[in-house]
Amino acid sequence: MGYKVAVVGATGNVGREMLDILAERGFPADEVVALASRRSVGTEVSFGDKTLKIKALENYDFSDTDICLMSAGGDVSKEWSPKIGRQGCVVIDNSSAFRYDSDVPLIVPEVNADAVKGFTKKNIIANPNCSTAQLVVALKPLHDLATIKRVVVATYQSVSGAGKDAMDELFSQTRAVFVSDPVEAKKFPKRIAFNVIPHIDVFMEDGYTKEEWKVMVETKKILDPKIKLTCTAVRVPVFISHSEAVNVEFEKPITVEEATEALRAAPGVLVVDKREPGGYITPYEAAGEDATYVSRIREDATVENGLSFWCVSDNLRKGAALNAVQIAEVLVNRKLLLPKSQKAA
């Protein structure tokens, strides 16, 4: 007997990706239900070779559902995830609503799968920020090898991280530039076409943005609270995939060769690093792929035991939907969650 899975926010970029990945990876689900707000009821979404009709979250009974993949934003998650969890359905939440709750595991399966056991406190598991997910996948093997002291990361984040409206805005602004129409900025504070914006999410009192704060706090929770990390988050005119320029200072000596070998052996990482034109991965090539790509690995001679590298991943997949499905797979493969239908039988 398989699991019953609900996807909340199934009409959004990430929700649709969750449905695709559940089908692609052959997740052991007997039934998959697509949920969204009332205004989307009846809308059709694809699930493998099937079509699902959207049902209303407000009217749905989760008492016979095993896993809920939640991708409907923080406000919806804050209201609904605890209610769903109390009905015995495990929520894997893609928003930031519960990431910093000590009773909610924050999981990247390649990095800290063992921590998933803590889900029973609230029946909620948090997915990290998209930028954090790919970063910790790349940092984990290096931390195991030489112990990370400090990380300086600059992100180059695609517009899909801000939703479908943001992707539409990049498209419409780009077209406006080419036909000499006025360029309108609605979703972003400044024009995004042929530009970069060093501002993602709201500004905080210390000058960092909330996006930068998320990367700093989540990396500590997932990987190691002792790591010092500073981040600059930048939005770039790319549709899909986030890139990161990462500088790492270690406690122990580590060579480029040792780092490359550790990264090549690490789950979820693909090293593409030829020191020649084109011998690296760009966001365009990472789109639609599951891996976190690492390129441009080199020594930083300005500090003792320093390395720099370039890291790229599809933010809708590893940064969101894929990671959520992988967490569900951990629950299944480790037999931490049995289907309710099996218990009833």
C-alpha cells in the first residue's frame, strides 16, 4: 500500500515542480491531491501522464493523508501547517514560517538527514531557503574534511525565486527594451532587465536583507552553529537557477585537489571544473537538473587555509521542490512514516 500525498500551492512554480518530481522519481504514492486557494478550484495541473483538478485547501480533510508538500507561502503555512500536523499528516514546508523553530527540523537530506527524526514534535519539517540548500550541499563535504571557520558568499539569484510574476516582469521588461517601450518595475524595486539588484526581501536594522539573514542562520542550523558566515544576496536577470560565489576559510589545511576529490564523492554534487573557456557551469545549463554544480575551485592565498569556488543549482528543484520530495523519501526509506491506509488495514 502506498502513501497519500497532498501538494498545497499546486498552481505555483514550485508546486508544479513538486508534482513533476513526484512523478519523475516514482514516489510510492497511491494518490496525489493538488490543492490551492478557492479561486483556483477546477484548474488542471499535470502529474506525470495524468491531469489533476485543483481542490480547495480550505475544504480539504487531511485525516487520511500521509504527507503534505506545502508551497503556498509563509502566511498560509503559519495558518495551516500546525492544523494539518495535528491531523497526523506530516507537513514538509517550503516557506520560512517554521525554519527557525527549535521543534522543527530544517533538512537537506545530503547534509543532515538524521535530524529528520525530530519531526514528531509538530509533524512539520522545514525546507531551507533556496540559496541555503545548494550552499550547504557544497559546504558539507568540505566541512567534514577541514572544518569551516568562515564563509563569505555572494548570491546571483534568478527571478523565479520571486515567483511567476517576477518571471513575467523580466520577460516583459526585456521585450520593452528591445522595442523601445517604457520599462515598468512592479515586482522589483528597480528594473531587472539587463540589470542586477543587490536587494532581496526586506531590509533589517543591521543593513542586511532578510534573504541574507536566512542564509546565515539556516547554514548554522543545518551544518554547524560555530560557522561564521556573511552573505550578499543579488537578484540577476536570469529565469531559473541560482549561482553563488563562495569563499571559505578552514581551520585545517586543505588543497584544491583534496577539496575537488571530496566534492566529487559527495552526494548531490557534480564538479565541472576545467580551467579553460566554458569549463564551468552557468545557470542556463543547471536549469532542469537535480545536481548542485561546483566549478572554479581555487586557493585563496589571502588567508590561511582558504578556498574559493562557484556553485550553481536549479532553485525550483534542489532549492525547493526536489529537496521537499527527497525529505519525503527519507521518511519512507527509513520507515519513519507508515501509510495510514496500511495502519487502518
